[in-house]
Amino acid sequence: IRCWQVDAFTHRPFAGNPAAVCWLNEAADPVWMQSVAAEMNLAETAFVRPLAEGHELRWFTPTVEVDLCGHATLASAHAVWWAGLADPALPLRFHTRSGVLTCTRSGGFIELDFPALPPSAATPPEGLLEALGIADPVYVGRSIYDYLVVAPQEAQVRAVQPDFRRLREIPMRGVIVTARSDDPAYDCASRFFAPAVGVDEDPVCGSAHCCLAVYWSQQLGRPNVMAHQVSAREGILRLRWNDDRVVLGGQAVTVWQGELLE
């Protein structure tokens, strides 16, 4: 079974968010897929299988299968094109648990057409702000997957040292922490924590930006947003919000390729 590790949402190796991508010629047992993801021990392992029209795509953390993952979709598109398994001049159509997701190439970036995940204002659940160490949020909301906590300054986003045990008890996939960027090259800075699904901190989370794109577009009064995820590995996303869809633009780098034997 051919496989690759790809660093997503970055133009250089050993940055961005790593994902494993496995190429399947036939349907596989989900229990086996979960075991492979646990063995890879990355935030996400993607499984791509060619169909009569497009490709099936499934995503697994080390502990669970998830409904949506941006960086592993970007990694999958990059790996399929990089390995010559599809025509790079044509869009890729991935059939997923979140519907059909289309990937295209645009000016050195791969653009992912994803569902928008707008946040709604919410009362923070007990223990959330204490677990993050943010006592004075500008805004707290929630999308269908995550809580969104907006801090007054980027420095507070960078300084967060979460209590992962307490965050694991919050009944949502994860928590996005964001603020306006101090760097004029970017509009917003963020980090993403999801210990409930086995990922304490996701270096660059594409699906979280389906929420961030909506929030920051509304705050900035324009559809285009340059986003900087300020985890230790860092990542850059070019976002465009259009009603019920978000385009996530990013780059990716293959860091290894090989074969899975079992």
C-alpha cells in the first residue's frame, strides 16, 4: 500500500501540519484503518481510494474517524498529484462524510472547497476559559464542531498553555483560540486544541478555519482573509468566504514516501 507523509499549509518541510496519506485500491476495514492511524500517530491519517467518478477520502486521528479535516485533504490532493495518480490540470473530487469536496490548483496553491462552519455566540461551558487561561475574551461562540474563543491580543493566543484534562471534558470536538494578528501580512492568528479526539494541539487545522473564515470575514467586512496559525510548527492559509462555502488555500510538501506492508 503506497503511502506518503505530507506537511500541509506550508511551503517548507518540517513546518505546517503533517498528515499521512494511504492509497487504497479497494475498500478497507475501518478497524484496520484506525489501527494504521494509531501506528502513524499523526493528527490525521487519510485514506484515498479511486472511484468510478472521483475518489473516496476518509480521515482518522489516532483514536477516532472524523467527519471533516482540511489539512489531510490538502495533503491527499498534493500526494495524488505529486505521485502522478491524477491529472493536475483537472480538479479532484473527494467523496467524504461531509459531502463532495473539490480541490483545484491555483497559482502555486491548492484550493479546497469546504463547507462554511459559522459560529454562533455561546456561553462558555464551565471550566473552558479557566482551562485556557483567558479571563477576558472578546467573543465566545461555537460552530457545529468547536468552541471559538477570541482573545484581545495575539500575545494571549501564543501564551495559552491549556489544561488538556479539563479541555477533554468539554463536550465538543475542540477549541479554537484566535485574535487579530500583530503581523501586517496576516489578518488573524489562531491555535487549535482537540484533546477529546486524541489531538492535544493540531499544528494547522483546516476545518477550524472554516469557522475562522466566517468570523473574521464578518469582522473585517470582506470575504478574503489571510490566516496564521501560530503553533510551534506554524502554518499559513489563504481564506475566502462565500455564503455556505469556504475556500481554503494552502501549499504542501512531501517529506517521505514508502509502502505499508501490513
